Amino acid sequence: MSQHVLLNSIDHKDLKVNSNRSAALGDNVWFSVTFPQEFRSIQAHYPIFFHKDSATGQFYSMALFGFAQNENLFLSDAGWSASYVPLSVRRQPFLIGQQTVREDGVERLQRVIHIDLDHPRVSQTEGESLFLPYGGNTPLLDEVGEMLEIIHHGLIDSQRFIDALIEHELLESFTLDIELDNGKKHQMIGFYTINENTLAELSADALAKLHQQGYLQAIYMALASQSKVRDLLNLKNAQG
């Protein structure tokens, strides 16, 4: 269960957030949502694929951490082994919300920070404080605000990116068959990748437009990241 509330310095003055990485703190996820502006950091560690929400039909890009639900191969007793943790993971237990404010008689929507009070990271005894003893944000909370802004704009841009991929028919479904050293097999279905043949056949004008939008680089980073499947496989085999 989740209990999302608007974060404020009065009701939540004593709240702390545990920033360690472990399954008990909710990090045992096998993929997370990402977006083009993050691809440069993501592709250095994780394969980037695309997934389709069965409820909405909406596509989104994701970073892969394992081959099955609740499997994060980057987690160990020592924490998260990769040097970069995706923003959609790091932002937990916070999320961005909106509220209506009135300034000079004019109403407008303002983005605000919400927190999930039921998240295992949230405590009054362990972790880093969100507010200073006499009011004001701690550096952690300022960092959270900046992170949520990046995610907010990144997901808006990601929708445009996905729309461009669909427009040029660049998404194709695929099945990933994995065989481990011990003979066990895993099959991943329901994921999508970039159709390289279609990409190669795009016109110069289409490629130029994708380049101007900044999406051509994102496409090639997504393709290059797939070499990281081998790294995932090595991590899985190392577990025995």
C-alpha cells in the first residue's frame, strides 16, 4: 500500500529517508522507467529497451536490471554495484504533484513534492533529515526537488521521443532468450527495441529531423546499450 501526501515542514519536520540500497528498501525491481536525457548515463551500465503498458497502450523506455520480476542483479549485501542509479529509482519515496495557488488574483498550477509515508525508506529514526531543525530544506530535499523536475521534463520529452519512433515505425517487438551456464533458460517477452533495418532505410530528411530533435543520438545509445545484456548475463551466472 502507498500513502501519498503533500510534504510539508510542519507535519513532517522529523521525517528521515534512508538512502541505502537494498531489496528491503524497495530496490528489488527488474527494470525502471528512463528517458532520452538520461540515456547517456544509463547505457554505460544497463540495457535500454521499450515496454508497452497493457492498460494504456502507452510505450515507455526502460533500463533493465534483471531477467525476472523482483530480480535486480546489481543489488548485493554491499548495495547497488553500478555507479549510476537511474533517477526513477533514486527519487523513491518522493513523487511530483500539482496544486493550485493564487498569485495576484490569478490561479495557476504549481509543482510540489509528495512523499509516500508507507515507503520502507521513510522513518523518524533512520536516514537523512528532510528539514533543518529550525525550518528550511536540507540539501537532500533540495536535491530531491531538482531530481523530480528533471524527471518531470524528461518524461514529457520521452513521450515526444516515443511518438517519433512510432511515426517512423522504428519500434519492433522481440523475445530475449537467455541460457545460463547451469543450463537454466529464461525467456523475456513483451519488450520492444529499435528496428535497425527500418532505421537504415530512413530518408535523409527524416534522419535530419530526428537529429535536430536530439533523438537520433538517443536511438543509437539505446542500440549500443544492448551489449550490456551480456553483463547482466555474467552477473546472473556469477550468482550460480
